[in-house]
Amino acid sequence: MYYEQFSKKLETISGITVTPFHKDTKEIDWDGVKENAEYLVKKGLEVIVPCGNTSEFYALTVEEAKEEMKVVTEQVNGRAVVVAGVGYSVQTAIELGQHAKEVGADCIMIHMPIHPYITTEGAVEYFTNIIEAVDLPAIVYFKDASLSDDVLVQLAPLEKLVGVKYAINDLPRFAKAVKKMPAEHNVAMICGTAEKWAPFFYNAGAVGFTSGLVNLYPEASFELLEALENKDDETVWKIWNKLVPFEDLRAKYAAGNNVVVVKEAMELVGLNAGVTREPVAPLGEQDKKELQELIASWDLKPQKV
């Protein structure tokens, strides 16, 4: 019953945190991590995800990832569900997951393995071993289109699996995956590609969506969520048209802009995002100009925690 109830908590926006790095040293600005977590809590986020891809997870050392989980969990202090991202090798992911448990996180999100050679059977074993070894509810981040959705079907009976962050923008495929997941296992199917795709995924069976935009403009994200829940199509498409240029900018260069656009936008409205780490470069001048014009059109006022 606990895990069934937990999956219901994911029927909302999962806010993926950013990791602010100092401009000169690219060391983590831990005060900024706290400020950004506090901002999300005060803006009403019910699910907060440190060490996600928008957090630049793969640019963090294992020790930095552990510290980020700890700092965010302590700052949130029970006011929202904290879902800690884990990944790398099976043993490293387990180590991170066990640390997440120790510092008080509520759930883990298991990143898609970054590996040049991966099979459906190997992926099932990877996720299963991590889920079974960590005493927390788990979400699987599923984004490798070359893998079969049978991975998810085989994982569904695991009691601790409470959600899937589905990040393959193939709507017929997603709809089929939702129908394949047995209802009795109570696995929340989440749109893993933010506001641009949320309306389409909702129509195909999603119950929540992830967001990087909430780090600077959560009001718009919540307006979209409410409209989706109320099946208010007029408002859905009004908000979608407003936000899609931002998400299009993030999607440029095979999504190479994903994080840096969020960080630049946060800085434009007075929030502490810092710079990106390699291999993410600063935003190009033309993209920066487009972003400035977009933020101005939204009439966002300078913000602070």
C-alpha cells in the first residue's frame, strides 16, 4: 500500500534542480543550491529532483552528487518529496541510492545507463539490481529509443518501482507502453520531456511531467498542469504556445542547449544559476538574444528567494 500511495505523489510536476557553478572555478556554489531548492519549495513544487540531467548530473563527481542530495534534502526538510538521481555503474548507483536513503531523500530516480553497448535484457538486470538493493521507492528514467518497452513491462511487478520518467518523444509508442503496464502495479507514467510535450503525453496516458522551467517560471508550469488536469484545452494551448519557444531553444543542437538556456534565463531574472560545466558551452550570442527577447515578452520581474 505504501508504494501505491507513493506513486500518487508523482501525479504533478517533477522540478529538476540546477547545480550552480562559480564562474571562475566551476566549483559548486552550495549557497546557490540551497537558494534554488528553497525557491522551488516556496513556489509550491511537490516533487523536487536533485541530480537530474538539468542538474548536470554527469558533470558531477560521485562525492558532489552525494553532497547535492544531502544539501537539497536538508533544505527541503520534508516540505516536498525529494527524488535523488542515481546512475553510472550498478554498484555506483547503489552506493548513491543508499546514500540518498541515509540523508533522508524519499525516492531515487535511476538514470538511463550511459553505455555504448546495451541490450534489453541487460537494461532489465541493471535497473532490477539497483531497485532491489536500495530501500527506497524508485523511478526509472527511460530515454533510449533503441531499447524495447518490454524493459518497463518486466520491471513493473517490482514493488518498489513507483514511476517511469518516459523521455522518448514517440506518442504512439508511449500510448502502447501505458497500455502494457498492468494497472495493479501502480506505476506512474510521467512525461520526461517537459512542458512542450506534456499535453501530448497526457492525452496518451501520462499523469505528470518533468520541468526545468520551474526553476524560473513555475507559475506558467502550474497553470499548464491545472489546465491539463481540468481538460481545459483552450488554456492548455494558450500556455503551450507561450512556452514552446523556450523549449524549442532548449532543444537546439540535439538538446545541447537544454541546461544552459535554463541557467541563462534564471540569471536574467536575478536567480542564482551560475555557469555550466563542460561539455556544455555558454549560450551563443544569437540564442542569448532570442532568450532575452522571450523573457522580456513574458514580463518576468526580478526574483529572489
